[in-house]
Amino acid sequence: MQPAQGAAAMTQTEAIDEFAAAKLAQLDGKSLRRSLEATERGARAHAWRAGADLLSFCDNDYLGLTQDKRVIDASIRAAERYGAGAGGSRLIAGECPLNAAVEERLAEMKQAPAARLFGSGYLANIGVIPVIAGQGDYVLLDSLCHACLHAGAALSGATVARFRHNDVADAARLLENAPSSRRTIVITETIFSMDGDAAPLAALNDLCDAHGAWLITDDAHGFGVAEIENPAPVQMGTLSKAAGAYGGYMCGPQSLAELLINRARSFVYTTGLPPAILGAIYEALAIIRAAPALGEKARSNARLFARLIGAETPAAAIVPLLVGTPKRAMRLSSALKEKGFLVGAIRPPTVPEGTARLRFTFSAAHEEADVRRLGAALQAAMDDAA
Ligand SMILES: *Cc1c(COP(=O)(O)O)cnc(C)c1O
């Protein structure tokens, strides 16, 4: 077939380039373009970027374990013993024995009958939800749930609805008017990633009991940081935040953990975690179990900062400061960087339109004096911007 006249003038690469460049220009125009910055992380929450020594208040390394010598050494030992990569999926290549060791330790710590590891928290959520729910089912999510929970719900093929953030009455209204379905699932987070508040888990669980629904939670920002009473029978989470390594998990009934091996596409059709990561997780879990004071230190740093800026008391280690427009968030974030602090500017679509914010995260690696200096720097940046 002859290419159409004119269209032939552009190669595929040129056409794709034109398409992508136009999309980027749109994002630029709205101050919504994102970019990557080479940043070297080190002990005590230090981060080096473009030659500047900064203190990080934007990562999820809540316990400082990414830089912990014990965790790093365990990771090296595991790589030396088992190799650099898994070599294949856990089902086909046969799995590194560290997988089962980590799953057992995790289940114990979460007081769950069983645990199943995934390649990441994202992969856990998009894998588990479609195993539990499918066409003819009804999935109800908190409107502020993480993108990968929404993605998992969409992938499941179930009818999906969102209830207003942490609003049990709204969830109840939706359940009362639910379409008839085989199964009904309610999904929320324990600690919300961009707001730092806690879900009303007991009330949601009672609601599920009353409607024959099943509660599923994502504990990404709670695990290792906050002791949370969580009655949900199925609990997902990540090992890339407080646990300082990488990977995701589901904790729940043994039969479900077995079913995931058979049905979760993001488990079956992907490579197992590298031994170095498994070794790091195994050691990090031991540290978390032995030292609950680490989580308490991260939380007390967050509480101190919230007091300093007059914000609500945080449920874990995240304190948001809503500033309105993406431009304002970016400007305050760069003012703080000039004063030596790395703080994330969070913009739509990560958060709802009109709620761009600075998101401060706290760690056991911060000292109280660091938090006080950050509070003073923020005050100065806000005064300058006013
Ligand atoms: C970070 C996060 C995830 C994703 O976890 P990864 O291990 O980074 O893929 C999932 N859910 C929530 C709520 C998160 O904050």
C-alpha cells in the first residue's frame, strides 16, 4: 500500500516525537510537568543533589533502614549466596528459599495466617484485587485511595464506585443502593499517603459485616510506623517504605495466599524478587520487630512538626500542607531547597485538583533539631512568598 501523501514525509520516530513533545508542552503550561533529579541518599536523611547537601523530608524511608548497615550487609550476603537475580518466576524457575522465610516472618508480624510476596506494592494491589473481584461483583473504594488500588479495581472488571474520603455514612449509602452482586469488596488505606490521616477501620469493618462485604486495606504508610488495630481480613502493603527495601505483600487467609499463586497475574507472569532484596527485607523485618521505638521516633518527629506549623496531629509520619496551586507548591518547595531541605511538591493528578500541597514525611533518622530548623525555614519561605 502506498503511504498517504504528506504523511510519508514524517518517520514514525518523528511522529511520536511530535506527539510526546506536544503533550509535554501542555503539562509545562500547567506547571504539571515532572522531572527526575539525580540524588544521592545517605545516613541521617542526608541527600546530595547538584552538589548541595540537603536534609530529606520527602522520602518514605520512615525508619532510615535504606541506609542501615545491618540491612545492607544482609543484602550483600544474600546476593553472594544466591546470585544477582531470581532467574525467573517463582513458579517456573523454582524459588529462592528466602521468599518463604520472608513470607513466614511477615505473616507472624502482621498476625495473619499467611503472607504472599509480590514484586512491589503496586504489583500486589493490581494482582490481588482482580483475584477476589470480577465481573458481576461490586468494588467500593475510598476516593483518596492510591492509584494502584484504583487500577486494581478497574482491572478486575467489577462495577466500581468511590465513597467520599473516610466517610462511613457515604459508604453505607452506596452499599444500601448497591447493584445486586455476587461479592462486594470495600477498599481503603490504613494511613493515607497524601493526607497522612487514618481510615475508620473498625467502622468500615462493621459496615462490611452488616452488608456481607469484605474489607481490604493497604498499609503502605502504616507498617513499621504506627501500631494500627486493623480488623481487615485481607491486608496489602509494601516493603519499599518503612522496610527500606522493595517488594509488596498480601497478608490474609492461607487459601487466598495459595489462590494468588494460581491466579494473580502480577505474581504468575513476573520474575521473583532478587535475592539481595529478599535478604534486605528479612533483616529489616527483624529490626522493625525488635525496635518499635523507631516507628515512635518517626511519629514523634511528625507530631512535633505539626505542632510547630499548627497542623492537625498526624496519624503516622506524614504531614501535608495544602497550598492551592501547583505553581505555589513548586515555588515553596524550591525555596525550602535553597534553605537546605528537600520537600515534595505534590500536584494533580496525584492529589485532587485545587489541593496541591507540600508533603512532609518524617523519619526515625531525623533529629528533633532538624525538625525545628525545618519549621523555621518553612515559616521564612511562607513569609517571603506572602
Ligand atoms: C507507595 C504505595 C504503593 C506502591 O508501593 P510500591 O512498593 O512502591 O509499588 C501502594 N499503595 C500505597 C498506598 C502507597 O503509598
